[in-house]
Amino acid sequence: MKLIIPENIANKARRQAKKWFPLEAYMELIGTISKNNKVITIMDTWIPGDLSEYTSPGQIDINPAWRKESEKYAESIGGIVIGTIHSHPYKFK
């Protein structure tokens, strides 16, 4: 399987991690999966509008409503929710 993450999407994730520091950043990856299931292409990210209510320096409390919201956004741009990513702003001891 091949995963394609365009540089602009990777940079967006980095910017979000810096923006949210010292809190954890969170986003859902939106993309497509090829018909032969061998290539996943990330086309955008979705960031919850109410993330500040659910993030802290040590964890993210995932709001179950986020998945429906992200799926709606993904569908609107012709993709699906591929997965989630989040930052770890501090090293574990």
C-alpha cells in the first residue's frame, strides 16, 4: 500500500501543531482510496471547530460528534475520512 500526503497537507499539520502548542493538536485526514486499495491519497484535513474544549497538554478527549461532521465535510469534497492524527507536544518520561 502506498500513502500519498501532499507537502501542503503535511505543512498544514505542522502549522496546526505549532498553533495549538502547548496543547495537543488534532485533525482528521480526508482523502481517497484507489479502486485496487493500493493507494491512499490525502486531499485535506478537517479540524474540529470546538477543539479547544477537548484538548490539553496531555490528551485529546475525542468528541463522538466530530466523526459525523468530518464525514459530511469529506463527502462535500469527494473524499472519505481516512484516519486521524494528533500531536504529542511533550516527550513521555
